Amino acid sequence: MAESAVANGLRAYGLIVGMWVRSTMAYRTSFLIMTLGNFLATGLDFVTIALMFTHIGELGGFTLDEVAFLYGTTSVAFGLADLVLGTMGRLGRRVRDGTMDTLLVRPVPILAQVAADRFALRRLGRITQAAVVLGWSLARLDIDWTVDRALLMPVMLLSGGAIFGALFVLGGAFQFWAKDASEVQSAFTFGGTTLLEYPPTVFGKELLRGVTFVIPLAFVNWLPALHILGRPDPLGLPAWIGFAAPLVAGGCCAVAGLAWRAGLRAYQSTGS
């Protein structure tokens, strides 16, 4: 029964996304301009980092190439989650204006409808820009590509995307109670990826413990990346801890699913 519900949700999500993609591609020039704009706008973040390195040789013991690796991994992971679930931030508006009620009467899973609503293909610009920086860093870094490091790369990106996706869903669920909490969601999603662009060695131990054991953002890229780069963890955690990223991602998704169900049960219709 649960598998059937998931399959129906994915099918509905795919159909809604397909509708928005066809709508977007009807205006190809506009799509290309918007995607290029997204590429350039997000690229300014890395330009800022690169300019900083014109004045310093290292940041927290990390070179520009290593920071570019951190930037690329977290930005690709976040970009994937933002592409798939980025519209969850609009949920608060639907709750306030009553349009959430229209989603409830449709024979389609609510999460699929909310996640696919106004699917923005232009967000591929962010992913492309991050992938370019990641590729550039990999070409410059002298990494000892053992089997475990090679396997950890795709695992890190996919697990990181799932962790950010869970945060998007958790933020959406919170808006059933808060009604207008998109800024809170952004603090952990957009704010989280900005945090992970920089080396963990520049932050205090208290913050590192918080993003490892409370809100496990460190599993998006810090912990797996440290193993790939051959660097020790500032908290003294074992090198294999980065391989726990899929388990952490699965746990985050489970918590997000429970929060989403609780939010739906707590939702009170506007009656309009």
C-alpha cells in the first residue's frame, strides 16, 4: 500500500512537472535568458570567494582549490533539492490565502502537488554553475582516487540533495502552524549551503557539533569531503563517518515525512 502511494505520488509529480516544463519551453528564448541569469547570479558567490583568495593564501588551512571543492559539492546538492522541492517555500502563502484547500480536494498526493507547483527549470543554471566549479576544483586537486573515495563522490552529492530536500519539506510542514515562515526555511536551506561553502575549520566547535548532531548539515559535504581530501575532522570524528551520509539522509527524510503528515492533520481550512 505504501509503495503504491509513493508510486502514485512520483507519477503525479512527474506529470505536473512535465506540464510546467512544456509551458517553459514554449518560450525558449526567455528560458535561456533566465537560466543564464541564474547561472551568473549564483556564480557571484564563488567570485567573492575567489577575490578573497587574492589577499590570502589559505582559509582555515584550506586552499582555493579545496574551498572550490566544498563550494561545488554543497551547491550541486542544494541545486538538486532546490530544483525538485524549491517551491515548498510557497506553501505558507497557500495556507494564508486558502488555495491550499483546492489541493486537498484533488485525488493527488498533496506533497507532490506542492513540490511540483510552478516547477522552475531555470534553476538548472545554479546546478550547472556549481558543477563547473566542482569540475574545475577536481582538475586542480591532487586527490588519491581510491575506490572508496570514488564511490563517496556520487553518494555525497545525492545524500546531500536528500538532506536539503528534507529541510525543504520540514520547512513546508512548519508553515502549516506558522503560516508565514519561509524565512525560517531559507535560514536552514539557503543559509545552510552558504555555511557549507567554507571550511569547517573556520567555525567554532559548538557550531560544528550543532550541524553534525542536531541539524546534520555536516553530512551534506563537510564530513564526506574531508575524507576525499584526506583531511582530519575538526571534532576528531573517525574518517568513515562520511559514509554514514546515506543513513543520515534517510533519517532526515523519515522525520520530514512524519512532520509533513502532522502538518496536514493540523491544517485548518479557511472555509472559503
